[in-house]
Amino acid sequence: MLGLYFHIPFCLKKCSYCDFLSIDKKDRIDAYMRALLKETELTGAMYNKPVDSVFFGGGTPSLPDAGYIVAVMDELRRSYALYSDAEVTLEANPCSLTKEKLAAYREAGINRLSIGLQAAQNRHLLTLGRQHTVELFDEAYDLAREAGFTNINIDIIYALPEQTLEDWEATLIHVIEKRPEHVSAYALGLEEGTLLYEMVENRELEPAGEDMDLAMYHMAQDLLADRDYENYEISNFAQRKRECRHNLKYWNIKDYLGLGAAAHSCIDRLRFANTLDIDEYIANLGTGKLHYSSYEMCSDDERKIEYIMLKLRLKNGFSFFDYKSRFGEDFLERFRKEVLHVYELGLITLDDRGIAPTRRGFDLQNQLVAEMIRNL
């Protein structure tokens, strides 16, 4: 089964922390979406696999007129065998959600929303360059519930400059009181080239320290666990059976296709990607043929590194049977020294089934992965 990702790169304004491909040129929306429809048609003719998850990411997929998303869903059904119970997610910014759009999304088959709150204090939203207030988020969330959406994720960010533990606790409580089915809580990444990175470099803002970062992460784990959200992946928490099925494809190394500018794909050993240039992407699809800017066949060692790195982001880790079925070798025979070392460090649990990260393993994820793959 295949997962499909659609990249919609349009935003009202680029957030200060964002290093994803996004632009604020609304005049390119129509040409871009027409190219996306063509890519959907062409890839559907090439890949004869049923689709069980779809994800519209960005950018801000809720910014363009809803008719564009409806058109993509219609083309998807013509070009692919979309499962009737497929998970279909759309990322949304509170600024661009309306009653009319939500109704159109529901009619088109969108059954899961991911809405960005990020923080429950308007001063932090200003620092992040968000175009909404907390009050506007609340209105958008309520509209989504009224429209009939019963599977909603809320995105939040911690370790912000000048964010206190009390601020973060208030954000978590604000989210918990909404009772979303899923919560994504990410530590702020200061990416070079972003406005926020420059502000920190110029000492206009004081970044959060490692101790504060860890304290906030543990607070999220504890408060969300108390309300029956399972920390099934390092940064993701879900009510029972509400894990994000599409993102689990990435972490479980399943096949997925990325459509749109800058989108990446993974089919078996083959990794390939579209151009980062939006105008080039539009021109490429205008030829009626698929054009990829990069592709590579992964070696066995590269696949093993990817497997270990992604699987150890999951609370359940991986089984020895699954590893052997993929790579044809016994995991413990191949990695016995490394496994015993990280086990002694308290980074994993180990049993007859397989291995899984501990809470400490989540805290020290980079060290855990580095130790496991050091001899590959």
C-alpha cells in the first residue's frame, strides 16, 4: 500500500522559524495546482498500488481556495485506487479556515486535520511570525468540530526563546482542554537561513538552554500521559488508535510518493525528489512528463541506518523478526556489541521480541542512534 504526500507551498507570510519550501505569491497558485493535478495523473499511471493514506502539507494547504483541494482529491480517485477508509490529512492554519472550506474538505473526503497552534501566548506567536492569535485558533478549532471533524491534531512548539515553564504548561493545558485526538509537540529547531536564527545569532533573542528543553519535553510527556495520550513517537502523542497512519509510513519505512515542488519519495530502495524551484516544477509538468531533480538507489548499509534511525523514534522500536525479514540477517549477531552497550546505558529495553527506546533513549535519541550505527 502507498502513502501520498502533496506539498502545497503557499503561505500568507513565512514564519520566522520555517525552513520548508514556502512562498507568499498567490498569483502562482493556479498554475502550481494545475501542475500538481498533472503529476497526480502521471504518477497514478506509473504506480499501480492502492493508497491508504494521504497528507496535504506545506506551506499552508488551507490557504488556496478549497476548490483546488477538491480537484486534487477528484484526480486522486481517478488515478489511484484510494481505500474507502484511507486516512486523509490536511494541514491548516487558523487564519485560513472557514466554515465553507471545512464543509468542502469534508465533502471531498478529508477526514483528518492538523491545525497549528504552536503556543498559547500571543507574544510567542508574534516571535514565531505566526499570522494568527490564540483566540483565532480557538475559533478555527471549534469550527472544525462543528463541521464534523472527529480526528484532529494540534501542533505545538516548545523551547522557544524567552518561553518559561509556566508558559509551556499553559500551552499544554490549553491543548488538553480541547481534547484533540492527536498532539504533535516539537522542540524548536533554529535553522540557518531563517529569521529566528538570525535574531538569536544577533542576540536579539535568548535561546532556550538544553536543560529547559528537556524539562519542557518531560512536562509534555507527563501531562499528556495523565490524559491518556500515548507518546508513540518521540514528538507525537495520540489517543488510543489515533496515531497518524501516514507519518507511521515514514517511521516504518513503507512506500510513499511525494507530489509537488520539493517533495521526496521512497519506493523500495529508490529515493527521488522533485525540484525545489516552483517555476521549474510548473514548467516540468507542462511538458506532460515527470522530471525528478535527484534520485539514488540505497545500499544495504544505508537502508539499515535508515531503518535503525527511524524505528528507534517509535516507542515500540522494532522486532528482530521484522529486521531479519527485511535484511536477511540476525540483528543480535550483527549488532550484539552495540545493543549491549546502549542497554547498559539505559537507552533501550531488550527482550526476545526486539528492542525499543526507553524514556532516556528518547531524551538521548541522537546518542542512541549514533551508538547503534557506529560500525556501519
